[in-house]
Amino acid sequence: MPLYETDDILQRGVEEIIVKDEFLKSFNQNSPLRLKMGFDPSAPDIHLGHAVGLRKLRQLQELGHKVVLIVGDWTAQIGDPSGRSQTRKMLTSEEVNSNAQTYLNQFFKIVDKDRTEIRWQSEWFGDFNLTNVIELTSNFTVAQILARDDFSKRFKSNQPISVTELLYPLLQAYDSLAIDSQVEFGGTDQRFNLLLGRELQQIHNKNPQHCFIMPLLPGTDGIQKMSKSLGNYVGINETPNDIFGKIMSIPDSLITSYYYWLTDIPTNQIKEIEKDLENNSTNPINTKKNVAFEIVSNFHSHREAVEAQSYFEKTVQEGEIPTDIPEYNLNPDSQNNLSNILVEAGICQSSGEAKRLISQGAIKLENSTISSNLKEQELQSGILKAGRRKYLRFI
């Protein structure tokens, strides 16, 4: 990854820096800064939305700064005991450790492992007792916590908010205090939590951390932020063909955002691309191919990016059926559902994704749409097509 211009570091893929003037003073002192980013190991994979912040960390690493990744192993095991939060499921220590290791392996596709410090929340929260919890909560008021946008909306609409949920921002703030964070990174939806960490440091007479607020990358639907639960994500560990194909499905309006936030293409070149798109002097499909190629190259290799582009052009643009289609032997006595078959065969990553494709009419068997989750014994031999890019041969 190349060294970056200061303007690119401060502006490209950055929504806001709090407080920018203060950060610039620290930045210009030429002494290493401790850059904090936390992650919740509630699921084993990361996607391009996470990569926006991680790329910013890598850019600053290249200038000699230290990245500190916080593994939220302690809070992940707490989860949301009420069961209301799908993103706060209670996990065992084994599940947390397994997810965390997978996360770290993927993080190091972007950040430099040798210049990264890994810290586990259990280092400081493992011995936390009730006295420590009360001392932490005494630093803030209920009014301050309810000022967070999502809490405020839920409170006003009489939707329940568990006490556990109210504690999470305080625990994240304490992470900053525990590791002497100087700069914390998070999406726009984390702005309140980052500021709380800054405030807690000041209460304890520490220098307040600077906050890098990153934009939320829209998913392939072009509407909502990228999320595995919404099925609009591009995982950085996915195959080159899948990454390329998914990026080709994004709306044209997102092309330049993906260029700015996810590639190393120089800013002046992207501005020219942006101008060409606005003037309709270039074909958006070709421009989208270029950004897909760059992103695949970042996570795999140049050769694999070439092959992924060729695969897309042949199967999607020219309608060819690949020769190396995976096969699945149908068992007439099996009660297995189609959604489970698609996961077993590696066509879909989850049963939920498979069911979405079926409900959307995106599954075809010998050009006939399958609109329900059929049993294995109801399926016939032939070539199944899932979406626009994936094939499976039933035999």
C-alpha cells in the first residue's frame, strides 16, 4: 500500500475528525499515535464496510503510527440477555475466540500485523466488580446516554431499552481509557460512543482522544449500510468471482464512493472518472469493472482479478454456462430443503441468504424459476442457476 498525501488521509473516506485542529497538532509532532478500533466478535466475517476504517488505519500505519485493535470478547459474552437484539447474541467463550481468530486473520489482509497491538477486553473487565461498575456509571447521567440518537428515538416512541444496552457505550468508552487511546476510529453510527470515550478520558485527567468518524458504506442495494444481516454485503474473504460479481451489482451512483473509500487509485484520477460519469462520456459498466478489478486485486491477486473479470464477462454479459460447475447428487429419499442444499454446496453462505434468493425468484433450474423452498426429493437433475453468477449441477 503506498504512502498517502495528508489531504487524502484527512479527507478521503473520512466523514469528520473531532477535533481536527487538535489532531493536526498531534499528527505534526512526528511521534507515533495510538490508533484504536474495536470490534465485536459476534460473527466470524468482515466485509467491505469494515474495510473503510481499516484502510485508514493502514494509511496511518505507513506513517509510523501504532494500531491497537480491541477484541470485545467480554461484552460479546454478555450479549443482550433480553434476546431482543439480533446483533448482541450471547456467545460462549469458545464461540468468541473462534470468531475473533477469524476476524484477526481477515484484518491482517489490510492492516500490518507487525505494527498492530491486539488487546482483549477481558484484560481489564475480567476482574471488574460491582464497585467498578458503579464508579464507571457515576461519571455519566441518564440524560447523557439517552442523547444517543437511536436511544432517543426508541425512548420517545416508548420502545424498550434494556439497562445492559445503556451500559455498552460506557464500556466502549472505558476501553479507550484502558489502552490510552489517542485516536479512535468508528462509523457515523458510533459517533456518540467515540465522544463518550473522549469525555471519560478527560474526567480521569487524561488527554482526550481524537475521533475519526468514517462514512457508512452503502451495500450492494445502494440504500442501506452494508450488513450481513441485510444480505447486501461483500465479504473480504469471499472468492474473487463473488467479490467481482457483487460489486458489479451496485448502483452506478456508488461507483465513485467505492473508488474513493476502497482503492488506492489517486484522487485526481478518481475526479476525472467522476467527471466522465457525470458527462456520460464513459460507460458505467466499464468503470464499475475497473473498481471491481482493483478491489479483488487488493484482497486476492492481479491474476485472480483478471480471471474474475473474465468469468463475469462470460457468464453474466455473454450468458455462457461455466464448464467447471460444482455438482450435487440428489437423494430421492432425503427430506433436505433446497436452502440447505445451496449452503452445503457453497452456493450461499447461509440458509437466510438462500431463502432470500428463492423468495426473490432468483433461483432457476433449467430456466424454470423455483419460487418455494422445495424438498430434495422434489428436485430434478439439471443445471441450477442462483442469481446471475452461480451455478450448480444436480445429478
